[in-house]
Amino acid sequence: MIGKLNHVAIAVPNLVAAAAIYRDALGGNVSPPVDQPDHGVTVAFVELPNTKVELLQPLGDNSPIQGFLDKNPSGGMHHMCFEVEDILVARDRLVSEGARVLGNGEPKIGAHDKPVLFLHPKDFSGTLIELEQA
Ligand code: CO
């Protein structure tokens, strides 16, 4: 069911510093940062030949990644995102297998203007999983 790895997301306390190290030390192709107030994050993408790294810095008072950074002050891997063909088919299969979908269980429009869902990390070896309809 899962397809391509769309991105790996890293929560960072300082997006400018994180973007600089990906660009200057790793030689990555890093996009300019974009504020996404609806998602409570500022995002920059590192474009790789086969996938992306998404650098996330909290934006505003109720950022969904602030708690993660409180526990991991220097940053860390926050989630990874797999593409699926049909997000509702994927959700129904996951629920029937006992996996927990976060929030109200309905897809939201994600950072790439496509429907996304998040799955409970306790059901996936301690890793928050995002599904995005490709
Ligand atoms: Co993501």
C-alpha cells in the first residue's frame, strides 16, 4: 500500500542554522523558508534526487512540534511521510488493522496542498508516520 518516501521531517530549533548546515556542509539544495501559519511551522525543504528532507521550526504559540522540541532541544527526526494512492482506502485498512489515526481521523490538507493523515507513533515502532495522497 505505501509507495514512495515523500519526505523525512526534522524538527529544528533554528531553521536558518539548520538550512545553512544542509546547504554549506552537506551541499544540499535547500529551498527558502516558508511560514505555514495553519500548520504552526516554518518549513524549508532539502531537495534530494529521490526524496526530500523537511526542516520544521515552530511558528506561533501552539505549534504542534513545540512539545517535541521541548523534549529534544537540539532537534531530531519528527516524522516520515509515505505516499499512498488513496488516503481513505489507506485509512480504512489501517483502522481495520488496529492502527490509530491522530486527530478526528479525517484527512487534512497538508503542507504540500494534498490530503494527509498522521498515525500514532506507538503503533509504528516509535515513529510518527504521515501518509500523503500522491
Ligand atoms: Co510532513
